[in-house]
Amino acid sequence: MRVMVIVKANPESEAGVMPDEQLLTEMGKYNEDLFNAGIMLAGEGLHPSSRGKRVRFSSSEKTVINGPFSGTKELIAGFWLWQVGSIEEAVDWVKRMPHPHNIGDAEIEIRPVFETEDFGEEFTSELREQEERLRAQLEAKQQE
């Protein structure tokens, strides 16, 4: 099963406080452990929401909203995409993680990623073929 592991933002990450060398070293080692275990598919840190935008859809209207966004508890500072055997395995890996912000509180959210079989009959054979073709193209592009 694939899961997205979401590092929630905190006031320091939203203020653009960068990690120190110790945290970068610890996270680098942690990422190596994830990769070597065949768990890590992707992972990135995100700039503060002040550098972001949102697009709100309301009927046929689309409105662009500039950051920063309020409510740091709802914002994301970074993420991983993992391949694990179960959500419990993901929890075990998160418990091994260094403190992601090095200071203050931190919260990590783990969410299963939808797989094609989760969509049932509505996901027709044509849609499955399209999905497989796009995934193959993405994989080939990443290998370039």
C-alpha cells in the first residue's frame, strides 16, 4: 500500500526558519534508511505558504488566493510518498523519524493513497489503460 506521510507546518516553518545542519544530517540518514528498506518513493520539503497560492472553485468561478494562509495546523511543511505493507508499518517508521522541525511541536499525518482498485466499476478498462499508460510515461521520464 502507498501512503502519503505529511509533515504539518508550525509557526517556525511558516516563518521560513530553515533546518540546521544537525537536522539535515539526521533527516538525510532517515531518508537513506527509508530508501534502503524500499519504503521511500518520493519526499520533499515545502516553502512557507507565503510563497504559495490557492485556487478556489465555486460553480464556474475560479479565484486565485495568494499566501500566506492562516491556521498553521492545516498547512503542510513537507511530505513523503511511501510503499509499505500496512498503515501500522508506516506508523512504526514515523516513530523512528527525527523531530521534523527540531523545535516546538510537530505533527505527522499518514494517509493511504487511492489505488485503481479502490474506484470499483466506475474505473473502466479504458480509464485503467489510460492510468497505466500515464504511470509508465511518468516512470520513463523520471529515469531520464
